[in-house]
Amino acid sequence: MKKKLMIGLLVASMLFGTGVQALADPLTTAQQQDLDNRKNQISAAEQKYAELQNKADELNIEIQKLVLAVQENESNISSVNKDIEALNVQIEDNKKEFEKKEELFKTRIKFLYENGGQANYITVLFSANSIGDFISKAQAIGKILSLDKQILEELDEKKKEYDVSVARLDTKKTELENLNSLNKSKLSDLNQKKDEQLVYIQKAKEEYSKLSSDLITTERNLYKPFENIINNTSSSINDLNNSISALNSLKSTVTNSDVKNEINNLLAKANTSINKKKAEIEANKQTNTQTSPTNNQAQKPSNNTNTNPSSNAPVSASASKILEIAYSKLGADYVWGATGPDVFDCSGFTQYVYRQAGIYISRTTYTQINDGVAVSYSNLQPGDLVLTSAGHIGIYVGNGQMIHAPQTGDVVKVSKIWSFYAARRIL
């Protein structure tokens, strides 16, 4: 059996390039050195990725400010347009009033001309039959002359109001043109910042993805010989125990979570096989010796210590609601300045999720960092706000991961927390 086992290991080693090794020691010196080198590379890549991501997050802060400035300009433009509409109505009213007064004055001038002008007033006065009649006529003429003067003054006043309104309209138009020009400049800056950010993100993705993929392949190849032993139904309990010991040691060495899960599945399968073989041995004993069955205890798989922050912390009802809302938006596109319901930027996403749960938080990353109370990385709980930098924020979901709206060209998704800057507890 041992000979077959060693042959199997030799074949597996030739297939996967791992070399022959003792079962209790899953890695050769060369393998360990290669793995350490790759880990150092991936660690450097992670650090580089974090640096590039932080640069992108810094751009996010500038972009958020530009977005707010553009939105403020648009609000101002809307206000100016309303002022212009009101001025147009006022100018039209003034124009009608001016035309009305002008027509009345023309009528008065025509009447005076046709009736001899002011000289005719004297004729009217001398035609009085008595002192009382003279006084009455004089008062009537005075009222007419006063009315003419009033009409002239009102015409002049309306003309001035009209001119002032036109001047105000011209000023507002100039203001609108300046705001539009400023708006275009802001949008141009915004697009430039977007392009800069995409360069950073793309470079980070390429570097990190390549090294991560290489490391995953290397780590998978390390457990393949032991997978063959576990999948071999003729492997002995001793072989399986040795494989379990080796895989437990290997599990603490690998870094990829998928590989760890695959190793855990192999460990569970190995323990199941051991329990089955022990049960078969016990059954054979009962058959051969006709004695009472002994109480064989199944070997328990070793505990898997989870080093993620607050991984065993219960999820509160309110946090559960937050996560339910957040997960419902998985796949939603990232758009600068967007606050939902179908597109988001990072802080717009967190604000939307909390708002849907009936909780108000502020709008931007650099204000949300002051909402709630500060939380350390080790005390993170699902539902907490977590910042990878001053310019990027998401919602902690557990197991060292967060759900967030990353950047342009990406969608709402769950990611590993690549860099911890701060966290805030709202619930």
C-alpha cells in the first residue's frame, strides 16, 4: 500500500511539478521558496493596487466637488431663467401700460390742438356768467392741466421702468452666459479627471489580476497530490490522516479564499472517508469476533479559525435590512454624482441604501466620514460604513468584504477591503 501511495505521489508530482515530499510536510524547500516569492509579489501588487486605488479615490474627492459645483451652477442657471421669465412678463406689462398712457396723451394733445390749445382756456374763463361760474371753470381747467402734467410724468416714469427692466434683463442674460461658460469649463475638468482615474484603475486591475491569477494556480497545484489520495477509495486511514495533517498545514500557508475553501472541502471529504472506513472496520470486528460494538468516535475536522473582523458577530435586524437593500442593487452601473435608484457613485450608493432603510446620512464621502461613530477594523460589523481612503466608501458585509460602487466602467459589487482608512457605525 505504501509503495502504491508513493508511486501515486510521484505521478502527481510529475503532473503538477511539485516534487516528491513527505505527507506530513506538504511543501519542499523549493516549493516553499517559490510560494514565498509569489506571496511577496502579490503583497507588493496588493500594496501597489491600494496605492493606485487611493490615487483614484483622491480624484474622486475632486470629482465630487466638481459634480457639486456643476449641480450648483445648474441650479443657479435655473434660477436665472426664472428671473428672465419674470422680467419678460414685467417688460410686457410695462410696455402695455406705456402704450396705454401714450395713447391717452395723444388724445389729449389732439383735443387741445383741435380746440385752440391753451388760448381756448382763456375764452372759456371769460365766458363765465358769474364769479362762481368763473371759479368752477378755472378749477376744471386746472384739473385738465394737472391731468396733462400727470400723464407726462407717468409716461416718463413708465419709460424709465421699461429701460430699467431691459437693462436688468441684459444683465441676467450676461450672467446666464457666464454661468454656462463656467459650467462647460467644470464639465471639461470633470471629464479630464474621469480619464485620469480610468488610467489608474485599469493599471491597478491589470497588475493585481495577473499576479493573483498566477498565485491561485500555484496554490491549487500544491494540494493536488493530497486531493488524489483523498479521492482514492483504496487510501488507508493513515494515508488520509497524513493528508489531513498536510492540508491543515497547507491551509495556513495559502492566501486565496477560494483555494482555502477547496482545501476545507477536501478536509471534510477526508474526514468522511475516515469515519466510513472506521465504521467498516468496526462492522468487520463485530462480524468476526461476535463481540459488543465499541464506541468509535469520528475524528472531527480541525477548527478553521477565521481572522476576519467580527466574522461571528450576529447581524442585527437593522443591519440585515441595510444589506438586503444593498444586495438588491448588485450590478447597478457606477455614474459620477448619481444617487440612485438605478445608478450610483460610491457615497450616493451608501446614502441611498441607508435612506431606503429610513436612516439619513450625508451626501459625500468627505462628509459621511463624520457621520455616526468611529469603528476600528477589528470591531467592524455588517452594516458599518467602511472607507478605503478619504475618497471611497462602501458598506461592510462581513468576512473582510464590502459592497460598494467602485468607479466608472464598473458596477455595484462585493469586494475585499484592499485598504482600511476609517469606518463609521450608523446603526
